[in-house]
Amino acid sequence: FQVITGGHYDVDCRLEDPEGVVLYKEMKKQYDSFTFTASRNGTYKFCFSNEFSTFTHKTVYFDFQVGEDPPLFPSENRVTALTQMESACVSIHEALKSVIDYQTHFRLREAQGRSRAEDLNTRVAYWSIGEAIILLVVSVGQVFLLKSFFSDKRTTTTRVGS
């Protein structure tokens, strides 16, 4: 699993077997990998917790790989050696699996960067709106202040009669 967005990019993770026995438990991890062989049939439960950081929402990517890949060639477990073409296919297949892992990694990094960029864009937009409002208020205030300097003040005199 890997935390893509939110807070300090860390979550709690727990994995339980069908009997309720905790197989894996980690606190405040940004990413991790856990491999195990299932000893029982049934439903395995996993939980990602954000208990310590409830104010920030988080997005978590997780990937399950169940079982082994099927053999590339049905007769791969044979006694005779692979032909040169078959061994080249097997090596290309392994290289392509690592390419898929790299692509997943870079997609996650791209998603993190996009989230940060969108957040920054929102903050810049709000800041710009605030600056525009402040500029408008200051401009109107200056106009009224200058207008008051050049306005003609009429004084009236009143005569007190005797």
C-alpha cells in the first residue's frame, strides 16, 4: 500500500485472518509491502485507519497479488531445457512485469504531484481574489480621501440678534 494524498501521508494498517488473528499491524506508515502465505481458507480482513489524523482525508493505493503467475508455457515444468525462443520470452515476460511495477510507482508519484499542484492552485486562486478585493477597497478609499481634500467646505454664519 501507499498513501497518495492527505496529511503527512501516513496511515495505520492491520491485516487479520478468518479466525481474527492479526497477521500484520503497522502504525503511521507511508508505504509498505507485506507478503504471506494463507494458512486457512476464508475471508481475510484488512483495515486502513486514519484515527490519529481525523481532520485530513487520505487516499490510499493498495494492490493484492494472489497466487503465483500461471506459467508462460503450459509445458514449462518439463524435464527438457527451454528453447532459445522460449527462454527469451520468459526473460522478456519478467522484464515486462518489472516495467508494470515501475509504471505503477510513477503513476502514484504523478497522482501525489497532481494533488499537491491542485491544492496549490486553489490556494493561489483564493489569495489572488483576496488581494483583488483589498486592492479595490484601498483604491476606493484613496478616491474618497483625495476627493475630501479638494471639496469645497461651505461655512455658514448665523447672526445672533439682540
